[in-house]
Amino acid sequence: MPELKTVRIKLPANTEDLRALELGQVVYLTGRVFTAREGVYKRAVEDGAGMPAGQDALGRVNFHCSPAASINADGSYTVGAVTATASFRFAKWLDGWFKLSGCNIIIGKAGMTSEIYRRHFVRNHAIYLTTVGYGTGALLGRGIKGVSGVYWLDELGLAQAIWVLEVESFGPFLVESDLAGNSLFERENAKIAPGLEKLYAGTRPATLRRYGETDDKTEEVI
């Protein structure tokens, strides 16, 4: 099995930095990252509030996540861990989001689709990084060196507010989409899917089923 190539990016990243990335590479980030999930997207795009601050304050990397954030006795803030949330539900806001935020890197869980990447990410010279597996919130927290700002805390609460994080060697993340709109998940799934029917040939249907499971393994929700 080939060794995964590791890339370290100093933020803010430019288009040439992103063009050099390849699907499946491991990425670590150093610089400024801000959290923003559904509440922020709705408020900024759908409700017309716009962004609460400019790119200089927020950075250009948006992480779809819930931070384990706390307010200290002296009024300062601590974020000890960040747990990624699934990104597919953000797609309806992406056109407006890119125009408002100027982001060129979005981080989240599970990726989107090449259709969404080509429709929204490519024209904004943006890529998508995915978290690696589950239970990595505390691992990612090691890369958080401080909180440089918080926005819409009163309006949206701790989990949904925008947290601006100063990070160092923040990761690992995988390059899920490139500047051409290709998807790592789609590429790898295309290699695996043709062999699923043979793999499960002769097995009995499952007695206990989880959500999305079917007898046809090519249609299973994973």
C-alpha cells in the first residue's frame, strides 16, 4: 500500500497552494480557521445578515463543526476539541456563502458530491477537506492554540456561533476535492462498488438492519 503524502499549508492559502494538492493527500493547517454551521449559514445567506466580520478577522477556512467551547472566569474562551458535522446539508447555501465569505477551503465530514464541487467550488477556486474517521475531536483540539474571536454567540449559542481559531499543525485532514471538482470518495467508491455483489454472494439477508440497509449492497446507505 503506497504511503500517503503529507502536506502542510500556511494560511491563508492561495490558489497555487490548492492547485498543488492531490486527492487523498493528508493535510495539516497552520493559521486561522473559523467554525460555521447551519445557524450561521442561514443567518448570513438566507436571512440576509451577511458576515459579521471581514476576511482579515475570520480567515478563509470554514470548518463545519461543533466546538467544545467554554467561557472562562476572566471572560476569555477555550476550545478544547472540535467535532465535524456532515456537510451535505450545507449545499443549498453554498452559492451565497462563497460570495459572502470568500472561503477557499471548507472542512467537514463525509464530503459532498463532484456535482456540487463543480457547480460551486470550482468557480470559487475552493477545495474540500474531510476529517479522518470518527472520534478525532480531541486529536484536532491539540492543534488549536487559541481563540481570536467569537461572533453571534448571543444570537446562536455556543455550538452554532462563529469561533475564530488560531491553529498550528491542525489535522489530519484528507483532500476530498481538488480545484477541478473531482471527489476522492467517488473515485474510490467506483473501484469498490463493482466487487460488492460478488463479496456478498450467497449470504443471508440481515436479520437486524440499520438505517438505509438493503439486501442490494450497491444501494446501501453508508
